[in-house]
Amino acid sequence: MAFVDDVKTELASIVDEPATVKQAQASAMIRLGGGIRVVQNRLCLEPSFDNLQAAKWLQQTIQAVYRHQALLITEKRSTPAGVVDVYKVSVTQSGGALALQTGVFDRRTKRLVAGLPNDIISGNIAQVKAAWRGAFLALGTLSEPGKASLLDLLCPTRETAMALDGMARRLGVPMKLHRAKDNSIHIIIRDSETVERMLLLMGATRTSREWSGKRVDGESRSKANRLANFDDANMRRSAKAAVEASKKIERAFKILGDEIPQNLRDAGQLRIQHKDASLEQLGQLADPPISKDAIAGRIRRLLQLADRTAKKRGISLDDPAADEEN
């Protein structure tokens, strides 16, 4: 049995959490678990998992937190490694209601969200950890102990990868996005200490030590606690910088109104919508994708244009007076 199954079993044993935290984990598991389809004009949810305990956790949470009936179905599936068991959590009678409650369907458009629900992306740190735990339970893999370090999370969409990457950076965990030959998008962590940090943040305190080969003693526990606690000051500074950058662009939009070239408007919108994304990632989100230098240049030109316009009108781009009501 792969070691990753032990990790997922430990993560699925975490049950003593507030309802909002369980909801964040359940939403991520449903979104990445797939199996969202329409049958006879009825929305059905059947996310599947390779770990039995993960499927049981989701089944119990759907029934206890959301009050919907959920069935656990075991199926056989052929893979290059042989025939394996796949565990589906099936919600057919009230799939539409559950999809709206978990946020995987947008309440306004009634369509599947491209990434993850906004209230989870911008949620508190406990919710962010839970969302990452749910995503890993659904589509995460981990190298065996003693082999080259690798934590790999397959993402169903680029927007999902961006959301998880942004949340990981809120936790202080650096990672890379990788597009495979089949065009699938993966989140990759190769540094052993960073892998251990993410395992600890998700809640795999026992198996993370086994994976790293460290003894369970007072020193290891102390380090685990330090790794599991993100740097509050750094997170506050990063969040403040993101808010200030978005405010400046929003003010630029108000100053310029309709007098904005479409390419500059699109770049500004990407910066506002993806506050945690790097310039390179923003460039990947552009349609069509562009380089990080190009996205940075467009944002810079947008602010310069707004600054010149503001000076002509006798106001400052940084002046709160630019935030007048429409």
C-alpha cells in the first residue's frame, strides 16, 4: 500500500473542527473529486476518491452538516498499476441543493465555479488549511519515504490551481504550477522541508514525521509546531500590500471611467480578482496568455494613464477623494 494512503487516512480522521472548517474541506473535496453531472434534468454529485476513509469523511459530513442523504459506493477501476478500488460519495436526490450550499455552483449563474468558492479562498487560515486538506484527499499524491521528495496535486482547472496556489502562499508555503504533456495542471512541491511543512499544516502530524524519517521526540514536536504555525506578521504585510495595490487599480478605473484601452482594463481586472497571484501567474490567466513583463507593463501603463488624468483634474491617484460614490 502506498504511503500516501496512510497520510490520507490520518487527514480523514480529523473530525473535531468547526462547521465552517468542515464546509471548506467538503467543498474542496467535491470540487476536485469530480463526478458532477446532470441526469434527467437533475444535478447529481458523485465525487470519487482513492482512499476509503476520505470518502467516509465526506459522506458523514454531508449527512451531519448539510443534512443530505449520501451513499458510499465502491467500484473497481483498471489503472496502469492494476485494478484498484474507487470510492464514490453519491448525492442524487439533493445534488443541486448541496452544490449551491458548498459553493461549487455559483448561486447567481447556477453554473460550476471555475476554481474554488470565493468565501473559501478569502476565508480564515483554518478554512484555508481545510481546503488544502480536502484538495489533497481528492487528488493529491506523495512520494514514498526515502525517495526524491514530491508532493503533487492534480487540479481540474487552471483557476483551481491558482486558487490553491494563492491559499498556499497565505500559509507561507512556496510551490510551482506545472503543465504536463497531457495539458493537465499540477501543483508541485519538491523541497523536502516544504513538503513536510504542508503535511503538518494540513494536519498529518504523525505521518509527516514518518515520511521525513525524524524521531518523535521533544525537539521534533517543537519543530512541528513551529512549521505548522505560519508567520502572522508576514501574512498581514502581504495582505495589506495586495489590498493597497487593488485599491490603486480600482481608483484608476474610477478616474478613467470608459477611457481605458481594453488590454489595460483586462490586466487591472486580473490583478483585482487574483490578489495573491504572481505576475507570471497573472500572465498565464490572461486570454491569450502573456509574459509577466507584459502584464506588469500593462498595469504600470494603466496607473500612469490614471495618474496623468488625475493631475489634469487636480486630484491624486492616492487620494481617497478619488473613491467618491458613483
